Amino acid sequence: MAVQENISRRHVEALLRDNEDGILGRWVQISNEPLRGRAVENDTRKELQEIYHAFLRSMEDPDGASELRGLLSDLSRSRARQGFTPSETAMAVFGLKEAVYEFVETDGGEEALRGFIWLSRTIDGLGLYTFESFTAAREKIITDQTEQLLELSTPVVKLWEGIVAVPLVGTLDSARTQVVMEKLLQTLVDTGSEYAVIDITGVPAVDTQVAQHLLKTVMAARLMGANCVISGIRPQIAHTIVTLGIEFGDIVTKATLADALSYALRQSGVQVAGMRPGRAAVRAEEA
Amino acid sequence: MSHPPAPRTVEELTITSNDEVVTVRQKVRATAIELGFSLVDQTKVVTAASELARNTLVHAGGGQANITIVQNGARRGIRLVFSDNGPGIPDRQLALTDGWSSGGGLGLGLSGSRRLMDEFVLESEPGRGTVVTVTKWTR
Ligand SMILES: Nc1ncnc2c1ncn2[C@@H]1O[C@H](COP(=O)(O)OP(=O)(O)OP(=O)(O)O)[C@@H](O)[C@H]1O
Ligand SMILES: [Mg+2]
């Protein structure tokens, strides 16, 4: 039985080797059909040719399988980035079956048919692998984008020589606060600043989780020799913090970002003439 | 003689992820605004909702939040019920102590919510789950 299978396999291998040009050409054609001209044919041909060769190598040498998987992952990744669907990508792989079958039919022999069944099963496995790596590739893209968004939504700005500020806007979840904290601490190091202002004017509610994140950031900044000022605590937030029982201890808090800046300037010995900090009333109540 | 109007359920929400905790907060805020709560009271109710929803998620692995509008004479109020089938709270007195946390929290969520709201009822049975019912009335 196993011997029989081996003979059939060899037969198909030989068929793949002898008809490379014909099969490859047909494969490219089939896998390009649903793409409606989105991929340049040459690209597809080059990609599929590499996969074809790796496929042949993997039949001789079991170690070749990892190279083949690598190429299939590359295919999934590049197609995911170009906006193809996972089925379109998997179909491109399944297309090899159809291409080979046309040559098996011409051959007509029993060995070729039996070998084709084996080949068909192998290609199914490869197609499913492509499907899985496609999903993984797409998840990776989404995670990357989410991280980029997080980065973008937490700008740490240098207000003055030695003073940096981060305005927090919107709902603070753990992931975001983590990013804010890391970025603020990094900016303190990069700019050699001694003062950090965390402005929470745009934060609609401060609960124990947000407070704990804030407290940790302030403590970490202190360990690095920097002073933190929290600004933008609006009346309703102040009420809530006090009722909740959160204590900010000896952390300096200021009503507005302008107050915090003039405080930090004064502390670092900068004279500011005629500065009368305004009290900005900003509303951002979207929970 | 006169029957109090039946409470009106506004939302029944599940709490199984951080995103859903945010949804609870947003719906609570919308309901509080609809009832005409002041900005300070809105913020207090939203913050209490945030605490209790997060407790449901973190300490019980998820559960449910119900938002209802209740009436007492001329006064209207918002009632929030957080229920779960989690491990329950063995010592309710301890859990309500300021600064006590079984994890690394500030331990102010439960006790603080009690202060933020007008009414606070904590029911819990170890091994069965926890139900926290809080109400705030308009002024
Ligand atoms: N739904 C719940 N199920 C089981 N245990 C709970 C539940 N809610 C609260 N607890 C217990 O009560 C304790 C006190 O809760 P509380 O919200 O005050 O503090 P915390 O959640 O630990 O920290 P934080 O101040 O960040 O909220 C918790 O540490 C937990 O052990
Ligand atoms: Mg809590």
C-alpha cells in the first residue's frame, strides 16, 4: 500500500517537473481570474513560481516544507496588505489543483490519477495554512494600527525648556494609560526635563483605575528626579475624586494647563511678566 | 391609593470586556443627562457605574448591568443593578472598608460608590455571586 502510494507520488512529481511551464502558466491564469486585474501578472507569476519550486523541493526533502510554509506566509502577508480576502488568497493556492488536473487528464494513467489524489490532499493542507496565516497577518496589521493610533492620540509636547506636558483626552483605559505613562517618562529622559504636566481637562471621569494610573506615573517620574503637576481638574471631577476618597497626597494640582505652566516656570526660576492665567472651561462629556 | 409607576428599564447590558465597561458608562451618562442630573451628579453616577462595572469584570469575570429609571413621588432617579455569578464576597464589611483590596487596587471602588450614590445595597453569597444595586435621585 505504502509502496503503491510512493509510486503514485513519484509519478505526479515527474509530471510536475516535466510540465512546469504549462502547469505554472495555467496556475497563474486561474489564480488571477477573481482578482480583476488587481495584481500585476508578473508579480503573481514570480510568487507562484517560487512556491512551485519550493513545493517540488519539499517532496524530495522533508526540510523543504518549512521553506514552502515561509513562502506561503509571505504570500498571505502581501495579499492581506493589498486588501485581498482570505478566500481569494487560499483560492490562489487551490488553483494549483485545477492546473495540475488538466495535465493528469491528458496523461490518463491510473498512477497519475492516484497520485493526483495524494497531491490534492497536500494542496488542501497548504491552502488551509495560507488561510490561517492570512488571518494571523491581518490581526497583526490591526494590532499595529491600534498601537499607532494609541501613539498618535497621546502627544507629549515640550512646553518650555525643561517642561513637558501631556494632554489626556477621552476615556483612559489601561492600555492607553500604559502608553501615556511610558511615553511621558521617555520624553522626560529624551529632553532632560524636570517638570511634567499631566493635563486631564479632556478626561470625562476619573475613577479609581484612572487615579491609580495617574499616581503611578507621578511616582515613576519622581523616581527619575522629575516633578509632576496634574492640571485641568474640573469642579465635577474634583467633587467626585473627593467623594470616592482618592487622595493625591502632596502631588501638585492646578486648575488649568496655564496655571501649571506658570507654576513650573516659577519653580525653575523663570520670571514671567504680566502673566495672568486664564481659566479655560472645556467640556468633554462623552464618558 | 395611587400606584407608583413601574420602573422603566432603559438598558440591559452584558459586561464581558473593557469595551463593554465603557459602553455601560456611556449609557449611564446618557440616561443621567435625560433625567436632568447636574454635571456634578452625572459625573458621580458615571464614576460609580465605572467602578461597579469594572468590579463585575475584574473580580467576577463578567456579569450584567441593568439601568432603570425609577420614580418616588415627584422625584425621578436612576437605578443601576450589577449582577454576576462570580465567587461572591465572603466579608462584605471588609470589602466596604476604604483602602481594602483583594488585588492591587486602591480599594475605594465599592466604598466610594456607596458615597457617590444615594442608595447602595450589596448582596453577595460566597460561591453564588454578587448583586450591587445603587440609586441616585434628582434634586
Ligand atoms: N463583583 C464582585 N465579585 C467578587 N468580589 C468583589 C466584587 N466586587 C468587589 N469585590 C471584592 O471587594 C474588594 C473591594 O472592591 P473595591 O472596588 O473597593 O476595590 P478594588 O476593586 O480591589 O480596587 P479599586 O479601588 O481599583 O476599585 C475587591 O478587592 C474584591 O475582593
Ligand atoms: Mg473596584
